[in-house]
Amino acid sequence: MTTNGEIYQRIDVITARTLAGGEMTAEEGRWMIRLDDDYLPWLMAGADRLRKTFRGQTIEVCAISNVRSGNCSENCSFCAQSGHHKTAAPAYNYIAKEKLVEQAERARAWGASDFGVVSKGWGVRTGKEREQLREYFVTLKEHSDIGRCASLGALDKETAVMLKEMGMENYHHNLESAESFFENVCTTHTYQENIDTIAHAREAGLRVCAGGILGMGESLDQRIELAITLRNLGVESVPLNFLNPQPGTPMAHVEPMRPMEILKAIAVFRYLLPKAEIRIAGGRQFLGELQVMIFMAGASGVMIGDYLTTKGRQVEDDLKMLDTLNLKPRGDTQQRRESAAEHKVVWT
């Protein structure tokens, strides 16, 4: 029988190796994610050291705009925007470029360093879509210094290069889950298409942001499988979402993850991806009052504001949380603070 001391020692050995530039194995990850909650404080202490060592004491803040919503062609089981499900998600065409710039400037005032243009559908398929995106990115570049990001579905090589030339800097494309679980998530596109999209974005010179959603019914081993896949792909930024079951979707009745389970998942992903930006996004409301602990568990980034079809936490609460922890948004500049004053952002 393994003693408490031996478990603590094994965590310490893995922590020391990872701090020195080594890697935690998949087998160690499967062991770690099964540890009792009693060991979570020790695990988080190690993850926090890894965050501070490889990502520092600033937090990357991002925000998104759902520029086109509803009636999506894909049948993702978690998504309220899918045209395959009967939900109350809003449906609208592209928003005006002026509204997009207004949203981007507000996000910049909040301290966001990146702003994502998110559009339903599977890729950029028409000339009209290309021209709309060109208008968006040209206008954003002219009127804001915020990082320009997009999530538009699948990319081929030509589209990735085109978006780069338009002025897009970062591309977000989640794997959603481990490959062995993906058939439970979506059947209208393949896992390989997700992998290829990440490769095309990187080849075009774009920074890649890719993660997934935990709590969809996958096993603990499949959570480790997802993390290892992201590591093997060399993904620089990893958003972690936690399923927020939406009425009308096939996953509407899935039980949300428990707070301690969420914190443990964040910590284990930090161990497996020590140098990556680990950004906490949708579903973090299930942490309740423990949201403040995501950074101690190893997170180095957070999405603020609203999500695609659900409301996010009050931005003022997130900014106060960072201030309480003596953490600053990575995009925090004097220019941003002057803009915040104009937007009447409350800091304390």
C-alpha cells in the first residue's frame, strides 16, 4: 500500500523534473488525475510553481465577439448554435464592423491583449465571407492595438495564408476532446480535420490557440489523452472549458463538473503543458467562490466578458479578483488604463 508520504514524494519528483525542463509522462498524468482531493493542495502548489516559472506573474486576458450566430451546419453535441438542435440560441448574420471595433476597444480597456472574432460554420467558404473578414481585420488593425484572433472552423493552407495576409495574428481551433471520445462530440467533421487546421494555421505563421471542453462524459484517461495530443502538436495557448449543459442539446443533462475536479484538471494540464498559456474560459462559474483558485492551480490566462451564447462573469469582478491576487493583465499599459478611465471601468 502506498503511503501519504510516498504520494507527496512522487508529486515532488515530477514537479522537480518538470521545473528543470523535463516532461511528465502520460502514465504519471493518469496517476495524478486520479489522486484523492486530499492531495489537491499539494498538487496545486506544484502547479503554481510551474506557472510562475514558465509564465510569470502576469495573466493573459482575452475576450471574444460572436459575430455571426445560430443555424450552424455542424452537429457538435454541446453547442446551442448547431442547426441540428432545437435551442433558444440567437441567430443573426455578421455584426457591423463599427460594433466589432467598439467591443474590441472595450476589451482592450479591460486589459485584454487578444480579441477573437468567432463565427459559426465550418470554415471560410464564400467570397462574401472572405470580404467580410477582410473588412473586420483591416478595421481592427486601424482602430485598435489589441491582438487579432479568430475562430472560424476548418482551414486549408490557402485560407490560412489569406487570413494572415488580412492581418489576423492568432487562430483558435479547439480539438474539443480526445480523439477516442470525439465520435460522441461531433460527426459532421473529423478529428483529423481539426489536426490539419492547426497545422495549416501554424504553417501560415499564425499563433495557435487550441484546447477543449472537459466534463462532456469523457473518462479521466481521455482528459490526459487530450493534453498529450495538444503537447505533441506544440500548441502554445490552451483554453480549457468546462461543459455548461445547454437545453436542447444532446448534452443538456450531463452533470457539471465539481469545483475540486475542475481545479485538479487545471493542475494536471499545467504539469503536462508546463510552458503553455493555459486559459480558463467557459464553465468556470461552476467553481463558484473558488474561481480565485484557478491561478493557484496553474492557469495563466482567463477569458473575460460573455461567451458565445451564454453570459460570462461580471468583468469588474474578474478585474477585482486579479487585483486581490496582485496579478496584472499582460496587456496592462498606461494607454489601456487611460482607455479604461474613459470606459469607466471599476478597478477597486
